[in-house]
Amino acid sequence: MSSNIMMIVMIVGLGILALVSGMLGLGVAFSAVPFLSLFLPDLVNQVQPLSLLLNGLTALSSTFGFAKSGYVVWKKAIILAVVTTISAPFGAYLAHFINPTYIWYVYLVSVLYLAYRLFRKTKNERAGKEHFTAAVLLAIPIAVLGGFLGIGPGFLLMPTLILLGFEEKKAAGINAFAVTLPSFSALIPHLSTAKIDWSLAVPLIVVGTLGAFFGARITSLYVPGKKLKQMFGIFIVIMTLYKIYTLF
């Protein structure tokens, strides 16, 4: 495959992933890491720094999309953002010393369990009560793990918010902002060793941010909350099964 064709494939693929991630209130890193790993050989110094940069920018763009419809509860989103921003760099620092394969196993089990719970009606959902204190406490290990894997905390934080009683679109809006800053803070430990090709990164950033914004607007205007929850459950299972395949 020529370099020009490879770049086009990466840009188009990343744009699609950003659109879907934006619809779910996520940064694009969880899906971008395995996708970019198909083209870039160095996980820690190429894929993770670029994915974290894309994650922060696409999550921010998604935040604007949800905010236009009033789905971002700013006070709670800011508190979660502070907690995750402080915690994420510790995980990113550990990524330089620990074999990530072992942590992926723990992550995959957690994700599969959360996906299973997303398809069940919980007591919290029936009561309509938001357990925000629990969300803040759980955001700490979630952010550390997200920083370690270079994917940001959104993929675990989003279902956690739903299971703790947050309405689906509100959870997506809060999550989008809460994962923006920790994506950038998790990037800090990578700065001294990062190898980013800006001729590739810039078009990826442009396509990714546009895709995330329009994805958030599609969800805000047209996707019912319960359907969003089911979409997230399906998407997380697909990405997790793909990651299991790459590990073996």
C-alpha cells in the first residue's frame, strides 16, 4: 500500500470512528488505538500520544455538540474533569514501565461486565437518582487506567455514569467534557518520547473534530436516550472483541 493511499485510509477511517464516538459522547482514542496500530508500529511513542491528542480534541468537539442542546451539566462535568485530569498522568507514566497486555486483560473484563449491565434495567435507572459522589470516586481508577492504555477514561466513565442513574444523553454530555482535559494531561508523560508525524496528525485532527461534533449533534437531535444506551453497549462489545482478537 502506497503512503498516500495509506494516509487516505487512515483519515477516512478515523473520521468514521470520530463520528460514532461523538454520537456516544466519547473521545475517539478507544477505537483509534487499535485502528492506528494497524499503520503505526510503536504503541507507546507513536500510537498512544497521537490517540490521546485526538481524544482530547474530539471529546471537546463532542462537548460543544451536546452543549448546544443543553446536555452538559457543567458543574458536575467540571468536577469530574478535575478528578480525571489529576489522575490520568499517573497511568500514562506507568505505561513506560509495565507490559500493557496484563492491564488489557483487566480492562477487557471490566468492559464486558459494563456492557452486560447496560442491557439490564438497574434500580438506579428506575429510581432516577444520580449517584454523583460514587461517580467521582470511581473516576479516579478509571482515569488512571485510561491514561495507562492511552485511550482516555471515557469508555469506562460513560457506562459508569449511566449505571449510576444519569440519563443517557446527559451522561454523554458530561462524559465528553470530563475526558477532554485528562486526555491532554495523560499526554504530558509522553511528550519527551512522542514521535508524531504532523503531516498526518493535522488532517486526522481536522476530520476527527468535525466528525465528533456532527456525531454529538446527531445524537442530541435524533437519537432517543434508550437507543443511545443500546448503541453504546453494542459498540463497546464490538471494540472489545476486536481488542481480544489483536491480543491473541
